[in-house]
Amino acid sequence: MKTHKVLEPVFNDLGLVEAGCDEAGRGCLAGSVYAGAVIFPPDYRNERLNDSKQLTAKQRYALREEIQRDALAWGIGVVTPEEIDKINILRASITAMHRALDSLAIRPGFIIVDGNKFFNYGDTPWQTVVKGDGKYLSIAAASILAKTYRDDYMAQLHEEYPYYGWDHNAGYPTKAHRDGIRKHGISPYHRKSYNLLGDGQLELFPDVAFSDEK
């Protein structure tokens, strides 16, 4: 595993139980968006944890086992393609984080979120952290859970719809994925509010207004 900066255990300095959140799948053309939420002990250390994008698949799955073993609480939240098309991907991503937080066995007293957008989660104080998955252990762990559980889900969908290469591209807009759409059309799991062909043309889906928002 590559050497990287050792991540910090907590953001808040008030002694509050802190949950880290991150999502996976915002930029995909198909499939649900997944989010993870993780609460570690305040003195937790794990030098192997890093932003999921900096890890190999083998490393991510090995770390998933460690995260689920060591966390005080962890959860996964999911928002479907149909919901994404109704509420837009930004709201869907944050809703997935709220659902992940809902599933925690411990209520956090503070929330840290990767990125720069979040909506209030009840009256729990929160802070967004740009590139937080490379700064805080709980956000990095949440990114790994979201990524691996979403990859598992996309691999299952690939068994049902093998035309798009989802076992390799996880629904992201690769050439093979878009070639599959051109040849076979869309599946029930595609996000119809996205520019699925990458050219803005509507001839395949005349009743859909495309968006490139990721």
C-alpha cells in the first residue's frame, strides 16, 4: 500500500461522538447512489485507511472487514435511480448520507461530511470537509464502505444486464458503457435525467430532459 499522510481521528474538539459520511456513485449513469457513515472510537488509529480512490479493490475489501470490526457503529444508505431522477443527484447523495446516519446503532453528536454540500440532519451539528476522505479516518472509512457495497450491487446488476460492462465500470460513463446503451438501449437501472450518450441528443429518450450534473 502506498505511503500516505496518517489521517486524523476526529474533527470536533468538544468531545462529541463523531460520524464521518461519504458517498459513491454520483457520476454514474446507472444504479443507485450509496453512502456510508462510520463512528470510530475517539482514539482510533489505522495507518492503512485512506481515500477509497487511492486504494486497490483488494485493499478496499480488506479494509471493509477492519472497519466493520473496529467501528463503534457503521451504516449504509441507498437512493435509487428513480429517486435520483425525481430529486436530482445532489439531493440524492445527501439523502443517502442521511439514510446511512439513520441506520447507525449510535446517535452521533457531530457529523463530518466529505465535500462542500450537506443539509441539516435534525439538530445535529455538522461540518463539510473538502477532500475529507484524505484527511479524516471516519470519512475515509465511509468512502470505502460506500464504494465496496456499491460495487457489489453493480456486479449483481451486471448479471441481469451484461451489456454495459458494469462489473468493470460500476456504471460510470465509459466508452463501453455508452456503446452498450447505443446498441441495446437503456435498462431500468439507468438514470434518465442524465446525458446518457454524452452528446446531449434526445432522440432515444424524447420525453427526458438530460442533465450532466454529477
